[in-house]
Amino acid sequence: MGTQATGPLVVGVDSSTQSTKALVVDAATGEVVARGQAPHVVTGGTAFSSTASGGTASGGAASGGTASGGAASGSAGKESDPEQWWRALGEALDRCGDAVRQAAAVSVAGQQHGLVSLDASGRPVRPALLWNDVRSAPQHRRLLDEFGGPQEWARRVGSVPLPAFTVTKWAWLRENEPAAADATAAVRLPHDYLTERLSGEAVTDRGDASGTGWWSPAGESYDEEILGHIGLDPKALPRVALPGEAAGTVRTGDLPLPHGALVAAGTGDNMAAALGLGLRPGQPVLSLGTSGTVYVVSTRRPPGDPSGTVAGFADARGDWLPLACTLNCTLAVDRIAALLGLEREDVEPGGTAVVLPFLDGERTPDLPHASGLLHGLRHDTTRGQLLQAAYDGAAFALLQALDRIVDEDVPANAPLFLIGGGARGRAWRDTVRRLSGRPVVVPEAGELVALGAAAQAAGLLLGEDPAAVARRWGTARGAEYEAVPCDTTARERLARTLAEGGPLLGA
């Protein structure tokens, strides 16, 4: 294990879109004494054609085609076999060595929104539909129309259920694969699936449940009227544990975890990252990964944003986590750098070009059929300026959403915690500082989702607030970058292009 642990050991797991990471952590000090990782495979899903909701194809424009009819290519599909998540969990834990066999508690954080459909024996009926699978765009529109419009959805479930949300994916499954829907006896989120296999208990938490589109923040319970409308029996869903409540204990012998170790309820990946930072209310976070997110912990329940930009999520502790998410972030900008034949840091200032890098459709703004847009090209535009414009376009979508999230609890000069892989890149940091006008803090701690899960496990074991545990561990310490004047000219140019480019973007 390297150094001698001073406290009990806990395990935090991050089951993300691309891989599973496991950390064995000293609950007293936060020291990571062992780590392991194993990859996942994401497939494109099967081709799909017209649906029962009107015969319009549900994809196509995300890959550069049109959004108006015709057969879609299926490129909007993103699927994974849940069984491979379980195998990857075992491999990641194995790579932690002997330390994992001494763990007293474990928690699993997972990618939000994914639809895991299980048969009566608990086996997957089909591959899970992942959060970035946008095939359910027609069902999203139909559900809004059938159930009172965006305002009513925002009031009932705290969010407008975009194609990322589980409720729209279930509607897609019922319309496009009715046999699979009929064979489904249980519906789980990705972290629920792993928690249940660990503990034998069907348990979720309020944070991840708040991203389904069928959980009510007002009553902190499932909305049975919505479930009835979409044909989903409440008995098919897991129990929602209270904050700090255990899901159970380790009952499986398939993994190198001690039998009887505590299993926390787990949570969604964004909620776990907030725990991993030990966030206090009013501290904004911008996460730069394959997708981008921006959020802040709030003690007040969000009123619900009928535009769909801000999701009114719950956090894993008992507070709230208003959040906005973009599909296109570091991966999209890296793709544009590759097309230009540049390295990711080869940016140049200046120029008038605008790039909206919506290469896989977009969630914020709600443009599931969008493709990338280049505007304002001049004879003297350089490749480096085009790459900088791609950074600007990706960062602007998040910062524009941040403007809708912040309130009087978030001072204008409050530093942004910048996390995720992009936070390590100079071009990303400089772009966020220039377009936000805020100081930036880049925490030294990596793997914040797994650390947050570990903090939840430690809090359960020690009877403490998991965010306070993370603060004791010092996970938010890092490099600080002072504020620079906000580039209002660039922001106005981006806002104008986004407003005028609706038809080209598939709006």
C-alpha cells in the first residue's frame, strides 16, 4: 500500500462512460493508497427509422445530415452493455491489490441518466442507453406536448427532460423496441445497477434520481402520475435512500471486497464530484471533459428552468445542485484541432471567426440534431484563430449557462473551480478566464468523482457529512489564477451567431 494507513480504508468508484476507476482511500487523511482502472466499450447503437410519434426520423443532423425526415443513420446512438461495467469494476478493484481487501466501506458513482433495463432475473434486456444517446429527441418533444409543456415539467420534476434524460429514453424504448420494454421488470441507472449487484438491494439516491425525469423534488419521491403516463410501474424502480443511509453490505463473492463491508447508496457522477470537492453553497464549478458541466451547490431548491438550460438536480447530501451540461467539450475541440492539423495548445488570438463545435448534437442549448457551425471566416483568418474560436464556442455555452445558475449566493468575483481533463490545459484555462472574467482555481486532486464516492463511503462509515470529510482531506486545494477582464466582444459575437444560426443548427 505504500505508506501505513492511519484510519480505516474505503473504496470510491467512478463508473463513467469510458471506464471504471477505483480508489482505495484512507478515511482519516484522504490519502489514496491504491488505484485501478479498466476500460468500457461504447457502441453506436442500431440504425433506427421512423417512430410511432409521427414518422419523423429521430437523428441524422448530429452527423451532419438534415433533421427533417428520411431514414436516420443511427449515429446518435450511444450504448454499453451493463455486464461490462461489472467486469470492469472487478478488473479495477483487482488492480488495487491487497489494499482493497481491507476496505470497510464502498460507494459507486456513475454516469447519470443511462437507461438500464433488466429482466425478471436481473439480467440486461438490451445494452444500456447512455446519457449522450440523443435518439429520444422525438419522444422528448412529444412528452413535453402531452404533459403540460416545459413549464409544467420544470415545476413537477425540477427540469425539462431533454433527450439525455432517462424518461425520454424509456419512451423511446417503448416505441421502438416494445418487446424489450415488455420484457423489462426493473429499470436502473448505471450506478444503481452496480450498487444492487454489490449489495443485493435495489437502492438509488436522490441526486441521481433527480436526473431521471420522474422524481419530484417537491415531494422527494417518484411522480406516479408521470410514471403512469409513460407506462412504467413504480415497483420497477429502486428505493431512494436518504442522505447518509446505507444501501446494504457487500454480499457478492465475485469481487475482491470484504464480505459485509458497508455499501453506500452511491450517486451520480456530478453529485460525486461536488462531494469530492467538499463544495459549500455558492462555489461554482466548471468541468471540462468529453462533455462539459457547470454547477453550484445551493441550499434553496431551484425553481425550475422552463428553457431546459439548467437542470434542477438534487445533490447527494440534502441540498441542491442546479447544473447545465453540454455534449461537446474537450473531445469536440480536439477533433477540430486534428482537422486543422494542429496540437491542442496551438491557439492564436484575434480574428472574427466563430466556431460552434456541436459535433454530436447539443444539450445546452437544446439542439439534439445540430452539427458544427463555422461563421465569419476571412481571407486572413489563421488556423490558430480557428482553433481558439472552437475553444471559445465550447466554453461560451457553459458560461452562458452559468449566468442562469448563479444567484445572490454566488458573488460576481467568486472563483471558478475548474476540473476535468481540460482544466490541465493552458488554452482551456485561459479561455475560461477570458470569457468569464472570474479567477480560476484548478484543484490538484484528480479523479474527483471517485474521491467523492470515497468521501461518501467514509461519511457513512464515520457518521460524518461526506462534504466535510472531503474538506478535511483538502481536495479543493490547487493552483490559483487571477481574473482577467471579460472579453465581452467575443461573447457578444458568439451570442449573436448562436441566435442567428438557428436554421443552420437544426433548431
